[in-house]
Amino acid sequence: MKKYKGMGIVLILVVLILGIYFGFFLDRTPPVIKILGKKYIGREDPIIQVYVTDKDSYIKNIHIKLTQGIWSKKIDLPNVKGKKEYKYKINIPKLGIKEGVFSINVSAADNSINNFLLGNQRILNKSFILDTTPPSILMKTYRHNLVVGGAGVAGFMVSEPVSKIGIKVDKYFFPAYPYKGSYCCFFAIPYDVDPKNMTPWVIAIDRAGNEMKIPLRCYIKTRRFLRSKINITDKFLQQKMVQYEQDFKGLTPLQIFLKVNKIIRKDNRARLRKIGLDTEKKILFSGPFLRQPRTVREASFGTKRTYIYKGRVIDRETHLGVDLASTARAPILAANNGRVVFAGWYGIYGNAVIIDHGYGVQSLYGHLSYIKVKRNDLVKKGEIIGNSGATGLAGGDHLHFAILISGVPVDPVEWWDKNWLKNNILYNLKQLSSK
Ligand SMILES: [Zn+2]
């Protein structure tokens, strides 16, 4: 009797221990399901990945069901059982799914004895949109006469919402922005682009990544830029390179000059492209741009400069603005209405101001001695924004004035000319406004 009693206690203990064991260690977490893919599935990458993991037990089964309207399809996954993780790629168009919304339902169970041996189950539903049709582009402007180093504007409509739209000129991309139910795109033929055998493209990419590109019909005139020699004196190096000493410690003034003229100039240009995106989606400018009054042009746009030190060529660069000089510390006027998008130290341009005039059109004022405005100030044409000076890489007091199209410098002379503005910019904007 005593013996049985002892066995009974052991049995109870065993059941208790097993109960506690399973209570604590029973796998109650279902497998983790991930359905990976972009919301809009395009023709370039029409793949959705199903990813199932179960770290505690093993996977028992996975069921995938695709549904589109009244159509549906089940996919039986082979060799699922006993795996800890399982990846499956679904090629959407191959399965017979048509353009439009569809959904994927994935259910997965593990090997746990939970749920009366059925295992832990998880279900995940996700919907996608299949779109393999690229957008179509309808041009609304036809007159595009440009010169190398000059600017223009084109307008077009697209058949569906887009993720990227604009004009590509060689390696430069100019974004287009909504304009009265269409898109307008200010673009340039940059100074370093050879127009022969080069086609500007209007490019539209939809949300699914489908790309459409059509050639932009335009007439591009070639242009010969001036050449000039600039003598770099020791006096210039002594006086000017102190501004950049902290960036290039331990270098001689000449070495600093070469770094500034190459590296900082390049950085400055890249940064202009970023600032060019900080733009109003409306036309802020009104009429031709103002040329600083009572000034003499000291250097033109596109001039190829050769830098000479002690009779030796040390560098070559292109001048991408117009230099205007008058009296020292002359008041500098905003060339047109706009919003200040930059005011401060800007590398080779010293103290500089950049004003945005909308749709990527901006004006830059360099080498200032004093800045009167700050970022986000709204300015009117003719308003004083600072005083001229010789900060940055400037030999004497003058204004470096540049017009930028999405951060790409163009010849400001066009923007001062009311006939050019009327025939090339305002005419095309009017075409865009008409139905
Ligand atoms: Zn200049």
C-alpha cells in the first residue's frame, strides 16, 4: 500500500513537472509572415517576396492565395515542412494577374502542439497595384530655341500620377513642377554640353517605376565663349587665402588657392543643385530681371579662364556668371521678386545671397561685403539685399551675378532682355495656360 502511495506521488510530480514544462515552454507564438514588395508593382521589378520564419518550432504549412476581383489562385508551396525559414518569390504578371488592384493572403502554421496539435497559425493580407503601363506624355509647348549656356521652358501633360518628371539634358536633370493642370519645366543647355548628337529628353516615371521618355524637339545654337588670363599675384594669395586657412591647415597660400579653386568650387556647384530644389511651385518673378544700375561688366558668362602664377599656368576654370563693378560697397538690388533661399558664407563666392524666383529659377549675388537679408525673407525687385565687396575669390570690389536653373548656372544676359523673356519664357507659359 505504502509502495503504491509512493508511486502515486511520483506520478503526480511527473504530471506536475510536465504540466509546468509545457505550460512554460509550449510554443504559443505563430510564425512571422512578411510580404515584401512596393505598393505599385511595375514592369521592371514585378516581384513580391513572401518570407515566413518560426524561431521556436518548425514551419508546418504555408498557403498563399492571390485575389483580383472574382478571380483567385492558390499557390501550393513545396518542401515547406520542417523549415525554420522560408522564402518564396512571386512573379506577378506570370500568374495571370491583370493591371489594377489585387491582394495576397498568406497563412502559415508551425509544428507546435498548441491549439490541440494544430499549431499556431498566422494570417496576413496585403493589397498591391499592378501597373506595367508607362505614362504617356503630351507636349503643350513647341517653340524651344536655346543657345548653349542659355535657358528655356517646356510644358507637357502626363496620363497618370508620376514619381519623377522633368527634362534630361546630357547628364543634367531638370525637374518639372505642376503648373495649371500640366507640368512646366525650366531647363538649360549647360555651358559644357555639346549640342551635336545630344537629344534632350522629357522623362516621366510613374509610381510603379515605369518610365516613358520622348525627345524634346528643340533648336540649340552653339556658342563660342571668351577666353581670359588671370594673373595670380602673391599679394592676392596673402590677402585672400586667410579666408580659407582653417579648411586647409599647413598648406601654402598657393596650395590653398588651388584647393579652393578646384575642390571648393566643385562642392559649391554641387550644393547649388540642392538649393535649386528649394523652390516655390509658382512664378514669383515679374518681367525682366534687373541688371545692377550704373555698373560695368568686368567678366562675361562662360569665359574660360586660365590662371597664371609667375608666368606658369596653374589652373583652368569657367566663369559661370557675370561680374559687375561700380563703386566700392555699392548697394546690391534683388534682380526680381522672390524668396531668399540662402544668405551667408558660400565658398568661392564669399558672402552670398541666393533668391528663388519659382520653378527652379534662382539668382545668386556673390562677394558681398554686407548681407542685409536672411533665409526665407520675401524680397521685391529692386530691394536692397546687401552691399558689394570682395569676399571669397575676388580680386577687387564687384558683384558676381548668376542665374541658376535648378542649380545650373546660365547666362544672365537673357534674363535681362525683355524680348527674350517674352518670346521664350512667357510665350510658352501662355501656351501652357491655354486648353
Ligand atoms: Zn565672377
